[in-house]
Amino acid sequence: MVSLPFLFSVMACSLLLVPDDSGIVVLSSTEAGWTHSGPREEILPAFEFRPEAGPDHSGSLVTSSDKRDGLHGWWERTVPVEGGRYYRFSAVRRVVNAEYPRRTAVARVFWLDAAGNAAIHDFNATTTYREGERPRSEPEYPADGPEHADGWTEVSEIFRVPSAATQARIELSFRWAADATVEWSNLILQPIAEPASRKVRLATVHFSPAAGKSNAEKCVQFAPLIGKAAAEKADLIVLPETLTYFASGRSMSDCAESIPGPSTDYFGTLAKQHDLYIVAGLVERDEYRVFNVAVLIGPDGKVVGKYRKVALPRTEIDAGVEAGDDYPVFDTRFGKVGMMVCYDGFYPEVARELSNRGAEVIAFPVWGCNPLLASARACENHVFVVSSTYTDVASNWMITAIFGRDGRPLAKAQNWGDVVIAEVDLGQPAIWHSLGDFHGEILRHRPPVKPLVP
């Protein structure tokens, strides 16, 4: 690594350390501040401090490239931190002329011990690789927030500092874009009180509504199962795919109804009665169009949103069902929820796009699927996947389960009529040896995918 001499002390655009019991304290405004560095001198971009720049004219750290691709370098600074505390990193950045800002402008936070080595975490890893050992801390990757009208994007995240850490090295990287500029401003590292727990109880049902023919007769069979989940204080319960069509003897188009409609009204009554969210697999009619859908119903009894199945098997295509083309993610009182349906699980694009849009939990009504693919969808995106299937456990195929962020089932059904529940903490990342919080790395490391030329 090439470390250039200190160029100048950054006054107005200093990293700020903000105690939670006093006002803002500017660190290093009169002592050594930011320096810049890079992996090799021949690929370093240009570095500049602009004292009157930034959204509030407090100054900005600027990195820019010439016409060459592949330039790489960063601003860096090391500041003291208190081990065992929670800190919020926040900044704003503006990127000009980079095709992939998420990969070109990357903030990283390294937790270091007194010797300058990566601090060891206080807990044992719960993921599959080297489970039970205390992992070494890896770089943290603050997430991008909304982009403002003036082109500035918020970058922020809350982190728990390992108890062994005494310092944080902040790195503001520029990577690989030609004729591009990145500005950073309003950089803050702020100790905060421990955030409130984000524990949520996820539930799913293993049930085949074989009785009855009508939509109403199918829906009513799920009432006692929803009641059982509510008695176990579930926050979200997932029901299976096309539940009004299953064993009805009717075509999917015959079962299709409007969304909202009679079936969502019925489940809405139960959701409101039990104060929970319900995801139900239904068949939607929109004028002459028919869709296989998953519908999220809120504890107020209203439809929060719907997802139209994107990946259709040949049987549904032949039956005149139409594919959806969007990947909506919905805010709930416990976190962000996405949905996918059955055949979607065979393709990584669906779960990845839901994750890209912020889904923390993916509800998965599914007739049948390879359970290894359900595990993969959870693991590759570091999200919780909640499946509800019609597949018999004895068939060694899809399971009704709550999959953890490392892809392993946290709870799974064994018998028909089972309601299984797992309590998870959305605020506690899954930390891997060598990978750290992989979910945080996905945004920065996933490769760009360009459309194939026909």
C-alpha cells in the first residue's frame, strides 16, 4: 500500500465525534487530519480539499480521475473510539460521471485495537463457517440513503464497536471510474445509546386446504392457524401459494379476484383481530389479466401491497397467467418486507432485486421448490426467507420453514397443520469469518449486470 505524505489538515470538513451527552466536538481541526493513500502509486486519483464546497458550504473532500479507467485511492483518517459502544457513521457524498456510484464511492470503517490490528468481536460466530469462534472484525460498509435533488446522497449506518477496539479508521474510497469526481462532506462518527431491539416473530403454516371449492371456503380454513400464530405473539404469518385455487377443481382464472377483494377483506379482518401481518398467496384478476400474487395485509386490516409473480412455470404460462415485472418492498412496523412466489425461487434475480431494494424479510408462498435454492436465496442476500409449502415432508423436497441469513432453517414444520415460529433480530447482523457483515458488502461488491445484446 502506498501512503502519501500528509497534504493538508482538513479544517471545515473534519470528521466529527459527537458525544451523546454534549455538543459537537470537532476532532483534529488543529492537529493532523485526513491523509490520502492507495494500493499503488501508478493508479492513484487526484485529491483535493475544497473549503467552501459541500451542501452547507463547510467544505468537502474531493477525489477525481483522468481519462484512465481503473484508478483507485482513498482519503483516510483514524480517530479514537470507545469499545463496546454503538456509533453512527454518517456523511453525504456526490458522484459525477460514474456509471456505478455504489461501487465508485465507498465509505468503510475499520475497528482497530491499540496495536492497530483488526479488533476481535465479543461474540462467537453463528454462521456456518467456523461457527463458535470469535470472528475478527472486517470493514464495515455504511449504506446509501436517498439522493437529494442537488445530487448529494446520504450514507449512514449504526455499528457496535468491538470491546477490544480503541480506534476507528475511516476510509473514503474512489474506485475505477474514468473522468469522474467524488465529493464527501458532513462526516460524523457519533456515539449513541444502544438502539432498541428489532426482534420480530416470524411464523408460517404447513397446511393444504383440501376441503371446499369456493374462495371463501378455502380462506376460512386458515383462521385457526392464524389464531394459533397470534397466540404465540407472531408479528408476521405466511400462508401458501394460490390458496384459493389449491384442490378447488377450478381453473386459475375462475379463482381470480380483484386485489383488494373478498379474500383480502377476509384476511384483513383476521389481521386486525390478531394485530399482525398476513401474507397470502392468491390469484388476481385485473380486467382480462390474471396474475399469481402474494398479498401483504397489515394489522389495520388493509392491503399493504401486492407482488405479482415474475418467474412463471410453463404450466401457468399455458393457462394464460401473466408474469409481473416489479419487485416492490414494503415498510412494516418491524422492518422491510418483500415477497416472491414459488418458481421465483429457482432464479437468483428475484430475491436479489428484493434485497437490493431493502427487503430484510422475504415471504415465500411456494407450492414446491428445491429447498437448497430457498437456502441459497437467504444466504446469498443475507435475508430471512419464510416459506409456506404444500409439499409433504416425506417427499424430501420443499419445506415450510424460516430460513436464517446463513441459509439454514431456524424452524421448520414436521406435520400437516404445523404453525412454526422463529424469533429473529433484524438489528443484529450475521457476522462471518473473513466476510464480516456480508449483507453490508453486497451493495459495494456485487458486480454490475448489463443487458445482454440480442
